[in-house]
Amino acid sequence: MRAKWRIIILIMVSLITTIGTYYNEALYDKPIAKIVHTKITAQEEVHDRGGNKDTIYEQQMEAIVLNGTAKNTRVTLTNEFSESGAFDTSYRNNQRVFIAFDDDSETTAHIVNQKRDYAIVLLGWLFIATLLIVGTKKGLLALISFSCNITVLLIGLELYSRFDHLSLLIVSAVIVLLFTLISLLFVNGCNAKTYTAVIATLIGTGTTMAIAFVVMLLTKENGLHYEEMQFLTRPYQTVFLAGLLIGSLGAVMDVAITLASSLFALQERNPKMTLIELKKSGRVIGQDIMGTITNILFFAYVSGAIPMLLLYFKNGLPFGYTLSMNLSLEIARALVGGIGVVLTIPITIHVSLWFMTRRQVSA
């Protein structure tokens, strides 16, 4: 019964907060309007240099202001959007949007952005519900550790942006250390399995980053294109290395805790297993998860570049140029993460066996 009531309370709270966020215009300083009528007033076909056709539409809308001093005022909005939707979007009735009034006008305005906070709240509750239903107590601990990790990341980035003398790599290294301790110790408790995962994660991540740094130094970063970071005012290489450090941590930590948990579970179920047998079992488990996690890294990094790849291909740019400009950093991240996965397997096995040996000696 307790579990049933918890689920009911969770559903009620999620619905109340989502609906409340949908109608929270009074909490915003910027004017928000609800679109009540839309129509297409003009359209024009355009062609790019590659001969590809696109259509540009002009959209006129009527909306009602929902907050601020102009509340309940009807305003006219205009919007241009393309059929491809690469850098713009169309709007529909009943959508809520942030607006800015045109100069010396109280009846005409332009759209700044769409109001999406309620959708984010809904997705957040779905994520929380999935963790709690599937993971129960462990899911709750994972949720708390996830929140702590987000807080640590935001604090670290805020400190780096405020104090110019701080090194981003040092800040990222501290963040990685805290991520590892919070994620593993908080969820799995203080035991030999967790200590193994922590040590293997830190050694694997550190070794991976050392290899990546040496390779970049020897190759003088040939083939890496930092154009996607062109708006940064910080050194591109440092930002890229910091991203590599934090990005590779996730894959390395996953392998370390999976392998450590498996080996310690095998020993607990069959105490008569020798260390040599455990080592062979660890290699088999590591080989099974190695390929899957390496592919996951590739998919995760490359998927973010699909919109830009399509944009380049639609404009008739060469295949090799398109891949090198858009995938050089993603492929480098995937390769570095893959190296970390492979290195972490033997590291975790040997650290696990070391803890098991100590346990046998102490017993």
C-alpha cells in the first residue's frame, strides 16, 4: 500500500507542477503572449549555390499578452521561417512565446523565443519516475547523486568564468574527482567493490587523458577543426581537453563499476573460485561490454553532428570536407573514450584481484 500511495503522490505532484509551470506567466519579467490566430501572408522559393531549393514563408499572427503592464493586450506578430527549418521555426495557435515590443508601438512585436519550461518539467518528472520505479531506493540515491553532480559542474564552471587565473583543466580534474566519488560512493556505499571502481576510474581516466595529450602533442593537432568553438574567448585546445576529460569519465566509470560488480558477485556466489579463474571471467566480461560501449560512444558523439552534416550535404559541399569539418572533434572524443574503455578493463580486473587478495589474507 505504501508503494501504491507513493506512486499516486508522485503522479499528482508531477501533474500539478507541470500544469502550474504552463500557466506561470506572472513569474516572468519578460512579456509572454499566447498565439490565437496564424496565417501565411507570403512565400518565396530560393536556391542555394548547390542548386537545392528551399521555401521561405512569412507568417503573421495575432496574440494576447498574458503578463506585465500590457496584459490582455492584442498584438500582431510576424515571423519568417523556411521549409527546412534549419535556423527558424513556425508557430501554431495556443503556443506561448516570449515577445519584445517594437519601438514606439504597443500593438506590434516580434517573437524572441518559445516558452518551453513546462515541457522540460514534464520530461524531468518522467526521468524521476523512471528512476524511482525501476531503481527504487538505488534510483533515489542515483537521483540525488545526479543532482549533486549537476551542482558541482555548475559551481566549477561559474568559478572558472569568474576567476581568469584558474586553469580549466585543473577545475575539470577536480570536477571529475568529485563526480567519481559522488556517483560511486553515494550510490553503492563504502565497500571493496566501490573502492575498486573509484581507483580504476581515476587511473583509467588519467591514463587515457595522458595518451590523448601526448598524441595531440606529437601530431600537432593536425586534422582537428575547432570551428564549432569559434565564439569562445578561451583557448580552444584547453576547452577541448576539458571536454575530453569529463566525456571519457562516463564511459570509464561505467566499465569500472560493471566489471567490479560482476567480479565481486562471482566471488561471493562461488568462494572457491581461484584468482586465475576470476581473472579469466573478468576478461570475458570485459570483452563482451567493450564493443558495445565503444559503439555507444560513437553514436552519442556523432548523433549531435547530424543536423550540420545534412546542412553541408544539402548545400553541395564535398563529402570529405563535410566530414572533416563536422566530425573531427566528435571522432576524436569517441576514440579517446574507446581507449579509456579498453584500458579500464585490465585496470579494474587487477585492482579487483588486489582487493580480493587482501581480503583473503586478512581472513
